[in-house]
Amino acid sequence: MHKLTLFLFCIIFSAFTVGFADHADKTQNPFTPKAFVIRYWDRVINNHLPKPSFIISKASPLSAADATAFAKHIADNTLSTKLPEFCSAAHLLCFPDVNPSLAKHSQDSKFSVYNDGQNFTNYGTERPGGLDSFKNYSNGFESNPINEFRQYSRSSAGHNDSFTNYADSTNVADQSFNTYGSAAAGGAGEFKEYAKDTNVPNLRFTTYSVATAGRQQTFSSYSENGNAGDQSFGNYGKDSAGAENNFKQYGTDSNVASSGFTSYADKGTGNKDTFTNYGVNMNNPTEDFKNYARGSLGVTEKFSNYRDQSNVGADSFTSYAKDAETGTHVDFNNYGKSFNEGTDTFKGYAKGAGADHKVTFKGYGLNNTFKDYDKKGISFAKYTNASSSSINAVSVSDSLAKKWVEPGKFFREMMLKQGVVMPMPDIKDKLPQRSFLPRNIFTKLPFATSKLNELKQVFKVSENSSMDKMIVDSLGECERAPSKGETKRCVGSLEDMIDFATSVLGHDVTVRSTENLNGSGKSVMVGQVKGINGGKVTQSVSCHQSLFPSLLYYCHSVPKVRVYEADLLDPESKAKINHGVAICHLDTTAWSPTHGAFMALGSGPGRIEVCHWIFENDMTWTTTTD
């Protein structure tokens, strides 16, 4: 009887503790991970300040029973057998197994929307004549992030087709398009947009218009305005005869993208091909273009722009018109004309081409190497290397800075004054919504590069997929050595975040983030400003999201910062619309000269301070005495 009374007392006490916590559900089971972390907060943090709802909402939603069951599965190395249930219950980002659609779609049709998360196996194969129209496939940030389109208009004859949008405006997408228009005779095809405006994409396009005869093809846009991620394009117009191909835009205006293009118009006969823009206006790209018109016969080829006006990055172009046969006419207008130099190599230009080939090259930029090209039959208009060029001294224009660095993303400390009107960047969190794991589950994951294969087995990660890249990148960032003066740690549970913040700042701490999204992407007026610690240099712990199946934060403390809170007002009505939190880095000595802050503000490392707002779902911890 005594034991039963004690047990009931513990339950009542725990329930009271949870109910007393800020905004907690009084009926909540006291043994859930969320209830535990609220009690943990009260034990570790020595103040009675309200717990911000934005951070408590990130606690694990697992029930007490599920948390116990999944922890046992991890211990028994059987979690992968329950992965769909685990991802759903724990609110994680996991890629589902996608089954193929067996529908043949053998009749001409107008297909407007396909977005049910299944592979599209076959559309328009061996179609004689007619017209197919496919408008939207797997579009939107809320669509299934993994899709594969296997065959479109393969082996058709005199057939016209168009594909308008594939994976437009998707988030953390893993998309494959295998075959479009291959082995088709006659007719015309148009592919307008593939993966435009995607965030952290992993894209593959394997075959476009290969082994065609007398067919006209246009590919308008591939991965434009993308953010980070990787993409590859395997074959365009290879082994075709009498074809006319036009590729307009590849990777234009993308940010920190890695891309590879393996083959364009190789071994064609009597073709007329144009590639207009590859990697134009990109920020810090890594690009690899391997074969253009290799071994072609009697073709006319034109490449207009490769990496024009891009910012830094590293690029490689391996072969252009190499081993081309008789009657080849090739024109390359511009390669690597960067305003801010990167590193480029160009190998194999018309090397081994036939006797009467005609090749012109009009412009090749700075900080480059040009190797292995045929000296005969070539007109080379301009080659500029880093040592002889004055382009190195060119400054970043306002328009280019605005293209790559959103207005207001970085600003000077003097802007934080009442009455100042300034642009507010888009502070919306564009990463997939996820929750923390409970500490007793996260700590059992093989979270280390040395155990990468084990970790990938837990989440059923395919090689070279988006999930593969995001896990590798997160581990790399978490395991890199801290920069000078930095204290860092990756945290996969709210308990770990609390422990890190208190280990740096002590146990009397509070956490802040910008209150909402109002004013985001618009101009705002700065209202009342409060400097934390009286506006003096202070210590803080800032936490930024990393891309991982569960919620993972990169938390760090850097020296010499000031933290501010500011009311943000509508410039017209002067009404308060938001409450912003900003951090100013006073020591930028170790920052890269190509950092976006210096592109936007001018100057360079160590010469100015740089401030930025705390974006949605990011946060900064300080002591309450501040």
C-alpha cells in the first residue's frame, strides 16, 4: 500500500510540474519526451522566465510508449524495419519508397497535373503522329520530394510533345528524369522548365533526345534559381542525325550549386545545335562539362555562354568538338567571363578534328588554364589570364550584389536606430519542418563520419541521393574544427542545446528569435531598439539549423558580438508589425573576402562590422543579466 501511494504521488507531482510549465497541456502524459524536456529546462536553467513557444514546439512529439519502443529498436539495430512509423511519429524528414506507376498512357492526351508521389513509368512511347502535352509533374514545396519519370515520348514517329514543368518550386527534392524523346524520328519536342526555384535539390536528367532522326528539340530551363544542391545532365542529342537541338538555360542564377553535364550532341551527323547559357550568373558554382559535339560529322554547333558573370567557384570543361569529322563548324562565344574570378580549366578544344573543320572561340576569361587544343582551323579571338588582366580589379556592381545577396540580409550597426527605414530580407525558414529527437534516442544513433554506413542504413539512404548528401554535409560541418575563437557543437535534442548554452553562458540564460515573418521581404522602419547588455560587447550562443532527417542545430559562440532587440514598424502606418532580434559581428577578420556581406556592403575582412537578423527558427541565447 505504501508503494502504491508513493507511485501515485509521483504521478501527481509530475503532472503538476508539466501543467505548471508555460503553455503546457495539463492533460499531457508526464512521461512523454516533451514533458521530460520541460522539467529538464526547469532543473538546469536557474530562472523563471517564460519558455518561448517557438522552441518548446520543436520538442519531440513522440508518445511515452513510442519513445520507449523506438529507443529499443535502435538498441537492437532494428529501427530501419520500422522507419516509416518512426519518421511519421517523430516528425522527421525521410524519403519514402516510391512504387512505379504501370499506366501506359498510349493515347494522345493533355496531362495537367501529376503529384501523387509515384514514379511515372511510361508516357507516350512509340506514339505515331499526334501531340502530347504534359504541364505539371511533382511541383510545389509540399509535394513528395522524391520522384522519377522514366520514359516520355520514346521511339515516337512524327510526334510532337511538350513538357511544361517538372519539380518546380520544390524543397529538398530528389528527382530523376530518365528518358525524353529518345530514338524518336521527326516531330518536335519542347521541355520548358525542370526544377526551377528549388531549394537544396539533387537532380538527375539521364537522356534527352538521344539517337533521334530529323527531330527538333528545345530544352528551355534546367535548375534555374536553385539554392545549393547538386544536379547532373547525362546526354543531350547524342548519336542523332539531322537533328536541331537548342538548350537555352542550365543552372542560371543558382546559388552555391554543383552541376555536371556529361554529353551534348556527341557523335551527331548533320546536326544543328545551340547551347545558349550554362551556369550564367551563378554564385560560387562548381561545374563540370565533359563532352560537347565530340566525334560529330558535318555539324554546326554554337555555345554562347559558359559561366558568364558568375562569382568565384571552380569549373572544368573537358572536351569541345574533339575528334570532329569533316565539315564541322563550331562557335564558342564566351567562357568564364567572371566579374569575380574563379578557377577554370578547359581541356581538349577541337583536338583531333578533321581537316576542314572551322572553329571559333571568342572569349575566355581570367584565372584559367586552356590546354590541349588544335592549332589549325581555329580562330581564337581573346584569351585573358589572371596575370595580364585588369579584370581582377573590377568591383562588384550594385546590381550584381543584389542578385546574389538579398537586400537587407547584411547591414551595418548604424542602421539599428529608431526611425531608420531598411529592407528586411526574406527570413522565412525554407527547410522542411522537423522535430528534435529525445536525447536517449539521438545519442544512440551512429552520428559520426566513421559510422556513416551504419547511419545510412538506419534511414535507408541511397547512394548519391539528396538524403545521402545532406547527412554527409551535416556530419562534415559538425565535425570540422572550430574557427579561431569559436566554441561549437551540433545538437540533436533540446536537452543538448540547453546543456551547450549553459556550458558557455552559465545557468541564468534566455533564448530569443525574431517574433514572426511580418515585414519579411519588404521595407521596415526600426522602432525602439534595445541593446542586450546595454549594447556592450557580450557573449551569445547562436543556433542555426542543419539539414538532417531529425531537427539538428549547429550552435556556436564567437567572440566580439553585440545583440539587439528592435521593434519593427510598417513604414507607412508606423504600426508595430514585428519584434526583431539582430546580432552584430564586430570582428570579421577571419571571414572570406568573397563573403556575401562584403559583396553587399563593400569593404573586406576585418575592416567593418556586419549585422544580420535572426531568421525564423534560428535563435540566439544570452544571459538574463544582459
